[in-house]
Amino acid sequence: MDRTQVKERRRTATHVARPAKVQEVEGLRQRLGQAAAAILTDFRGLNVREIAQLRAKLRQAGVEYKVVKNTLLQRAAQGVGVQGLASLLQGPTAVAFSRTDPVAPAKLLLEYIRQMRKLEIKGGVVEGQVMTAEQIKRLADVPSRAQLLSSALGSMMSPLVGLVGVLTGLQRNLVYALDQIRQKRERAA
């Protein structure tokens, strides 16, 4: 075998997809495809105990936190049609996946950053769109889904409460007027 054949064999040997990596890319692709938000973080400086605490806190909100390889995440993103993620994939990366609420992981991660000052948000994918770290931080300022729903419900209930007040006010005034008439007749008699 000459030198070029050896190089070619090495090159093709390194590009053969290993089943474990193919499975990992498929898992990431499914998570990205189903996620309302996938927020990328740089977890340098966190020890295993701190990462476990963060995972537990995120899990309570229905958010999965996973350390990923940048190249595998890039392949998974391409598989679901997300473009522009490569610029965020520098250094160690962990992703917070949320299937339902895009705001919850942003809020929890920023709260954790304020407390620990070790984690850094790189950016993310929200509803299929790549967002910068600043956009993710602004997203955290948006009220949660539950808060928005309760606010909307309160807005819808307000006119009904007013209508009930007006209708009961009319009945109250009628009863008051009838009582005045009764008292007037009693005095006259």
C-alpha cells in the first residue's frame, strides 16, 4: 500500500458513522423537532453536583438538560431544517429542551445564572428560529404561559363581573325603592 492509499483508508475510516453516534444524532433531531425551545449553554465552571442540581430544577418544570457534542447537535439541527446554529456551537455545550413552554427554561437558566454566576447562555432555537443570547434573555422577561393565561382569563371575566354588578344593582335598587314605598305607606297609615 502506498502513502495515498493509507491516507484514503484513514480518511474513510474516520468518516464511517458509528451506530452510537447515529443514534445520538437521531435522538437530538427528535428533541429539536419536538421542542418549543432549545437553549444552548456553556457549562464551564460547574461541577457535577451543580449540574445535577440544575437538572433537577429544570426537570421540575418539564425541561430536559443534556450535555451534547457540538458536531452531533449541528447534524441534528440540519436534519430538522434549523440553519445558523453553527456560530453558537463553540466550546462545551449543554442544551435545555422544553416541549411546551419556551419561556420556562429561559427563566430558570437566568435565575440559576444570577445565583451561581457560572453558567452562560450561548443562544438557542425557539419555535424553529435561531436566537442569540440577548434574545433569549429578553424571552425570559416575557410572562410565563400560566401567567399569560390567567391574565387573559381575568380580562375576559372583568366585563362579566361588571355586568353581574350592574344587574344586581338594578335588583338592589328595586328592592330599596319598594322598601321606601312600604315605609311611606306605614307612616301614612
